[in-house]
Amino acid sequence: MTKPVVTIDPKKSVFEAAKLMNKNDIGALVIVDKNKKPKGILTERDVLRLVAQGKDLSKIKVQTAMSKKVKCTDIKSTVMDVSKIMHDHSFRRIIITKNQKLAGMMTDKNLIELMSG
């Protein structure tokens, strides 16, 4: 599991989000509310889609571009449970929560590392 997870304010621009992803060498940012409950995720694919459409990333807010239908799983989930959720939904990453608050993120790379042990 990856932690800590880099988060961003939903009112920031996608350009700022892309700079933050680049600075941290990561492919996604989690958007949380004031109680640290996940509200969305912005991935490199979301950013690339906007670039391909010729959009000005400095004028688009993260809250507009992020995926709002976030699938999370509890920190007590087994690796097999997490793997199944990711496979069933074609996710490359999934948000891990503890008491419904952001605790980490599991990526496809994390799973490969765990299973190759």
C-alpha cells in the first residue's frame, strides 16, 4: 500500500494538480473533504484526456475533472479482496480507508510486488 497519499484541494487547477503529480512522480491525486473522507480521484489519464481535447488546464478546476464515483475499500480488506475489486472494475488503483477516512492507496504495481514476494 502506498502512503501517505498525496491529496489536492478540489478548487485548485488541473495544471497545479499535474505539477504536483510530476513533482511527486505519481499517477493520481486523491481529493478529500475536511474530514479526510475521499471525494474523488484525479489520474494522469484524466489530465491526458483534457490535454488531448485541447483544454487549458490552468482554467479547469480539479473538482470538474476528477472522477467522483470513487470506490474505496477498508484497510482490513485482504489482498485478494482488493485485487478482485480492482479487476472487476478495471482499476489501476484503489483508495484504502480506515473508519471511512483516507488511509492509503493500493496500486496495480503494489499488488504485483506483493504477489511476486
